[in-house]
Amino acid sequence: MATRVRGYKTELDLNNEQRTACLKHAGCARFASNWGLARSQEAYRATGKRPTAIDLHKELNALKKTDYPWMYEVSKCAMQEALRDLEKAYKNFFRRVELKKQGKWKGKLGFPTFKKKSKGIGSFRLTGSIKVLREAVQLPRLGRLRLHEHGYLPTNAKVLSATVSEEAGRWFVSMQVEEEQNAPERTATTALGVDLGMKTLATLSDGTTFENQRALKQAQKRLRRLERQKSRRKKASQNRKKTCRKLAKQHARVAHIRCNATHKLTTYLTKHHALVAIEDLHVSGMLKNHKLAQAIADSNFGEIRRQLTYKADLYGTCLVVIDRFYPSSKTCSSCGSVKPVLDLQERTFVCEACGMVLDRDQNAALNLLHEAMRTTGSSSGSDACGVGSSGFSDGKSETLHVEAGTNPHLGMS
């Protein structure tokens, strides 16, 4: 029996009074974050040192009675957790600065910025006395809030925190809980290679394909029309606000469709197979191609990789990540010959050595599976993680990062 920290997110069913209370909490959290950032910058200019989250919270509490009496209408946790998030943002910034000096960070450093209400209502996090029921959740100062979906949140687990957020007019609660779970028992014995793509979201080595919803592409016509409508509206007018709400709902719908397709794919792969082989895609580099950047972002490759990592640990699946320089698309899955050049327009792989004709993506998935079998020591796709094959028969999940041409289990006792 092991203790695991998990997150559960579901939608809230709020009335007008509860919605107003949540707006107050989100506004106080945003104000505390902006006040803490301004105070930190002022203190650093004066003394060369930055106050901690505890120091900022003590100073803010001293100002409540005189300057900010309206803060007593909400829970103190909203401001306290916002200041903790600010301190974490500072730590992440300085961590990236050190990585930048070492040449290990190429992106933005991400210095903390002020939060604008026009960019979104935001969220707030609460701790303390939180109770989860089958049909509702009870939060400090907010009381009992009804849930849209009943029986989803665990009622017997230890609740660490609850984050309430708004998205396109809908309110959600994310519960971070600590629960005890038995070690995952591996029931599946099959192995699978997965080739991710833009035309087809995923092509499996057994021939199964998952359609790419391309939610953003499907919604482009409506999004463009709403953007034109918004630009014609007078700024700060009610009609412009209505159009902005319609635009936010459309973007939220696109995100939900993409998230749903990603969860269905990753859950199927990890729940029904003992070994899953994927390629270590360089997504940030692929996004630099301006002709394919939108299609790549719409396919959600990075999120698929992230979900496969934690779901493999959840279901006891062996996840094998093949090196990105392995020529999975150019290699023949039958004879092993490598083509020198393979254009992206060629969707059917034709081997000039053995004459094999196969779908390009399925051929790549088969190559990923063969490479994973070779590197993990498995000999058969029907018994990928059985006794005496790969050595993962103890029920524990593993994520292996292997380079083409290497065997990670050689020399291991």
C-alpha cells in the first residue's frame, strides 16, 4: 500500500450568491499577488533583499484593518496561497537564471508579472477544513458548493488543498488529495509502438488509428468571425463584452475537445498494454516551422507525452522513450534497410530492398516497437513484460529513456 498525491478536477454548480463570493476570493488573490510583487520590488530596490511569503503575509495582515477592510469578507487562505505562489515564481525565475548561465535553458526566464483582470478572472486556492461529499464540496468561507458530476471526487481521501478557477463563465474546483493505493497489478501482456502524427493523431503498431480532431482548425471560421466582430465593437461597451464572452467560450470548447481526445488516447494505451514505445519528439523545435506550427500545437504532442508518463506509473505500464534521432520513418520494419531520403508527402512506405508496401505511420510504429523490444530485452510482442523477458514482471512501472543501438539492461544485476 503506497501513498499517492493526485488531483481531481470537476465543474461546480453555483448560484448567484456563491458566484459573487468566488469572484471576491479571486479578486483578493489577484490583489495580494500584485501587492506582494510591488512590495518585493520596492524592498529589493531599498535593501537589496526580497521579503519571503511569510513576511509579506504578516505585513498584509497588519494593513487589513486600516487600508483593506474588505479582505475580511473572504478566507485568509486566498491571499496567503497567492503570496506563496509569488515566492515560488521567484524561485523558478532564479532557477532558470542559473540554468541560463550553464547553457541549459534556452527559453524565457519568466520573471513574475502583474495580473490583469482583463486577462481573466483567475483562480484561488484554499486549505484547511475542506470536506468532500458525494454531491457537493464544503470549502472555508464559501460553504457547501454543489457539483455537476456526483461521485467523482474521492470522499475518504485526505484533502491537501482545493483550487477554484473560472473558465469562460464556468467554475471548476481542483482537489489535491493524498490517498493510499495498492501497487498497480499488470494484467495486460501486450506491447505496442505508437507513432504520433498530424494527419492521424496516433497510429499503433497493430494497425489501430486514432483520428486527429484538429479542434482549432475546425473552429477557425467561427473564431475569425468573432474576432472581426469584437474589433468592430466600441471598447468597454457591453456588446464588446458579450462578444468577448462568446470568444472565450469558443476557445474553451476547442481546449476541451483537444483534452478529451488526449485523455482517451493515453488511457487506452496505458490501461490495455504492458509496454508502450513512443518517440522522444523535439516539440519546441518542431514548432519553429511556421508552416506546421499550428497543426503541431493543435495535435497536443507535449501533453500526450506528459499524460503517458504519469498514467504509466498509475497503471503499472512500462513506457519506453526511443531516442529522437532513431530513423523510425525511414527504416523498413521487415528487412531493416534504411532509406536515405523520405519526403513528408510520401504517406506509403515502399521498401526497395524487400518490396514491402505499408502505411508510413504504421511502419514507423512497428520500428519503434522493435527498437523497444531490443533495448528492453523482450523477445515477443505477445509477452512484452513477462517473466524472463524484460525483467519488469514485479508490477512496478518504469519509464525508460533509451538511445538507438543501446541496451539499458546490459551490465545490470
